[in-house]
Amino acid sequence: MMNNNLMFFLPKTFVLQEPGNAYVTGTMTIHNEKHIVEVHVRSGVYSSDTIFDYSHGYIATRLFSRNACFIMKINKEYIPELQEIGRLAFERKTMEKVYSPNIVWVQFRSGHSMLGSFKDWLLYGRPIEQLCTGLPLYQLAETQPLMNLRHCSNAGIPSILGIKICENHS
């Protein structure tokens, strides 16, 4: 029989499905011992990979449609704790009810990207470095919901935490 403490440290993977049907949109793996959540969404041009690094306090999303990485600081007011994400994922998996996720709205300024430096990777951590090396990095800033979604992309954790990444044209 496995020790409960050992179970806490084993990675736990959840299959993410489109609400209301069995279509698998991706996977989410929680690494409690590393304080990291990895999300891989496969939805054609809307595919993305996201890392929540709770040790360093950052979230990075690689949007395949933009061939870029978007980074934001974890704001505990909007972003659930690591254990909360696991609990929400378990509830979504075991209950048939269709959930609507919390949505965090963020913006970036087009043309204001940078390439990651050694100093950046120390700040953001190794998992984010592995996700974003060689791609333009954009800093994200929280914003209010926008009326025009034409320049927005979806990321985050389907049915748990949506992240709307929008381009700021001002």
C-alpha cells in the first residue's frame, strides 16, 4: 500500500474535455513537489502550452498561433492556489455538471517583446525557460473584459481557469 505522503508528490494528470461532450482538448499535470502545473491544449490554431510556476510566482503561456510566449505574475486574487486547481480539476472530472470557468483578462503591447536573458530565466524559473526559449516574450497586464474580442486568444485551463490574452492597440 502506498503512503499518503508519497501520493502527494506523484504527478497527477487530468484529461481536459470540452464542457458538454467527450472531446478531449488537452491535459493538465500537477507536480505538487515542484509547485508546477503544466497545461497542454490541442485545438488546432488555438493550441497552447501553459506553465503555472508557483515557486517563482509566474505563469507563462506559449500560443502556437502567435509563435510567442506571454508571461504574467501570479495574482492570488484571480489565480487559484496549486491545491485548489487540483481540487477543481477533480470536481470537474467527477461531476457531469457543465462549469463555466473563471476568466482572467490580460493585455500585451504588440511590438514590445523581448528575448529572454539569463536574468529573466533566473526570475521566471527553468520550466518557463524551457517553454519560452527562443520565442519573443511579452509581459501581460491585467485588464477589464473587452467588448471587441477580435485581437484576443484563449489560454489557461479549459473549464477551470480561462485566460483571455488580448493585444492592446493604444
